[in-house]
Amino acid sequence: MMADFDLLSVQEARNLLQRAREAQKKLAELSQEQIDRIVENMALEAEKHASFLARMATEETGFGNETDKTTKNLFAAKEVYAAIKDMKTVGIIGIDENKQVWEIAEPVGVIAGVVPSTNPTSTIIFKSLIAVKARNAIVFSPHPSALKCSLEAAKIMAKTAQDAGAPKNIIQCMEYPSLPGTRELMSHKLTDVILATGGPGMVKAAYSSGKPAYGVGPGNVPVYVHTSADLDQAARHIIESKAFDYGTICASEQAVVVEREIKQAFMDKLKKYGAYLLSETEKERVESIILTEGSLNPKIVGKSPQAIGKMAGLSFPTEVKVLVGEEKEIGKNIPFAIEKLSPILALYTVDGWEEGCDVCIRLLETGGLGHTLGIHCQDHAVIKAFALKQPASRIVVNSGTTFGGIGATTGIFPSLTLGCGSYGNNITSDNIGPQHLMNVKRVAFGIREMNNTTKSETLQSVKITDVSETGKNVSIDQGGNLTISREEITEIVKRILAEMK
């Protein structure tokens, strides 16, 4: 039997969805110009509040740090907006003159947006922008430990949208989030699509709701360092990427797979940029706090190396950005081999790119199928071999996977929701954007007749020439033209007439 709070949460979800449905009907009637003005204002307002929201999120959740969370908020407000601002999402959005096909955009309707505690405000900014750009209403279910900052981010987005001409209630957020309430939000008849970002359990619930859902899987990201790599650049990118917001982005590196012949030189470069190589004793202490009852210990998520060290009874200098532990084993029960969502990095040593490829696959199979893989390499043949073999949707070359995976330092679509495809039991392997939140109708004009050849039509298609002078009944010239004598035509007609009786 549900407690009073759970009942309140379920009823709240129903009420918000009803309001969202009515608001979305009005939003769907707006023009492209009106939608673009609303989204532009939302992005500008999010940019103004980026630091404030980052501070709220850091203080409330204890995950990450204010500087990097500000950067994530700005990425959503600026980079994502830049990618979607010119996108057509109203009316006829495409015309193929050759095939005579029109494409017409329709909103999907009401979206249930699940918000994680690790990236709450940036997720709300991002999902609000792409939802409204495609003329949808969205109702957020925040993680309880990130409730205040999530409510504030949603409030800012909602007020700005309304002030710019959007209907009231186009963006809403639950004030009483609970598991029963979130399930109601996802499965209710008024919900059309789910945007699920969160733990594996929540994503699985989204896919089990009976509604279309865009969920993401875990990102146990391996990064391979080939002998041809620019070691200084590779080390700098990996440390910057892994240390960002203390490892809370699921596209961040979890394990480095390095060639033996360059291992020592590469480790020296890692140390140069802030890595600390754990001794065997130190590694045992750190790995003792990574798992708890077979799952990731939430107490280490988004914490600094120094805070993690304190939990393990160790002390690390303030300049240390990432803790590195050498590992040989791979498996869900091996602490350093799993997704750690913290500045802790495993280091594997291999002989040759083939072994490196195999280790990366096994790491992905341990918990990151379909997500992201990194490779630092100048040999395009090796890059191609990796790309063809790896079960990853994003293969980031010579860049940090945190930034490359979300499209900040690569040319892929900027997004904070990264699909893992069928590898990770997801519906898409794309970086999610407004294009995934529209139904596209196609108006197709007839451009040809149906090919339905009959025997008489076959006869009419034959090129007939009088060749009685040649003394030949049938011949084919060099151009492939069939030549038939009058006598032969007479025989063909007789046979056809006989078959038709």
C-alpha cells in the first residue's frame, strides 16, 4: 500500500499531464517564427542563470563542481541552441522536387522528462529547448536529491517561454517526485514520449512503460592509446575529460588501454597533467570503496580525488585530478573495470592493436554497450579497424570522450542525451535532438504508372523490321535490337491468339 506522499505524487503527475495536454494544443498552433523566438529567449535566459543554477546543483547534490556544471549549463544554452535554432519544425520542413515528396512536421505531444541527480539543471535546460523547439509540452520528474535546483531550472525555462509567447504550463516540474509518481508520469495515457536520463533501473522502467521512449545506457567508456598517438595531447585530453565535473558525465573515460611499448612515456604524460598512479596498496583501498553490495557506491559519485582518498583512508595532493589504478581483470565484480562516475581511471596494458581492440570490446560488454569509445591514434587503418569492430555508437578520435561524445569538440549533434542503439537496448544510437520529438508526415505525388506488362504489350514493344530480303527469320544487331521477319511475326501472332482462346 502506497504512503500518502506516493499518492500525492501520483495525483500530481496526473494533474501536470492534464495541464500539459491543454497547453500543448495551443503551442502546436504557433508559427515557426513564434517558436524560434520562444526558444531563443529560453536559451538566452538559461545562459544568464548558468552559474546560479550550477551553484544550486552542486550545493544540493554534492556532485561535481560549480565551474564545470556552469560549463554544462552553457553548453546546453549555447551549443545546443546553435545546433537547433535554424531547424525547421513547423509545417512543411522539406521538399524533394525530384521525387515529389513533401515532409510535414507534427509535434509528438506531451513528453515525460526524467532528470538525473548528476546533471539536473543542464538536463532540464537541454530537454526544455528541444521539446519546445518541436512544439511539445514537457513534464519533468526530478531526482529527489536534486529537487530544488531542478524546480528552479524548470521555473526559469517556463517563465521565459511564457513571457516570449508560449502558453502557460508548457514546461512543468513535479514538486513531489517519487518512484510511483514517476511511473505514473511515464505510463499515463496523456504521455506521448519519454525522455529518460538516469540510472539503469529508471531507464528500464521507461522502456517497460508501454510508451515510446528515448533512454540511455551506462557509459563504461574505454579509450585506446595507439603507438602512433600524440602522447602529450592524448594525456591532456584524457585528464581534462575524466576530471570534468568529477566524472559525472556518462561519456567520460573509465579505462585507458595503452600499448606496452609506449606505456611508460604515456604514464609520464598522464602525471604531467594531474594523474596520480596508485600503488598496489593504495589501489586496494580505493577499490574497496568503489562497490557496495555489488553496485557502484553512490558516495564516491561526482567527488574529488581528495574526497575519495579521505573515504579510503588516503591523502592526495590538491593538484591531483584523476586517480589511476593498473588493472588486468575485466568483469562486473572488478571495481576498476566498471563505470565509476568519478575521477577514477583504470589502466590496461596490451601488445598490439588487436589485443587492444579485444580489451575495449570486453570493457564495453561489462557495462557500456552501445555508448562511447575513445581512440588516440594517427594511423587511419587502425582507426577504421576499431570503428568497424567496436559495439559503440560514438567513436571519438583524438579528443576527450566527455566532450567529444556530447558534440562539444566533434562534429556530431550537440546533445546531453546519448542513445546507445540496440547494443544498449535503446531505440536509437543518435544524439537526441528536436528531430526525434517530431512526427514527420509525407505527402507523396504520383510520378509514374504502375508497371504491369501484358503479352500484347510485350509484342508491341518489339521493334519490327522487314528482313525478308535477307532470308533470315530473326536476327539481333550490334545495338541489341531484335529484328523479326514478317513470316515469324505471323507465327507469333497465331501462337498468342491460340493461347488466348
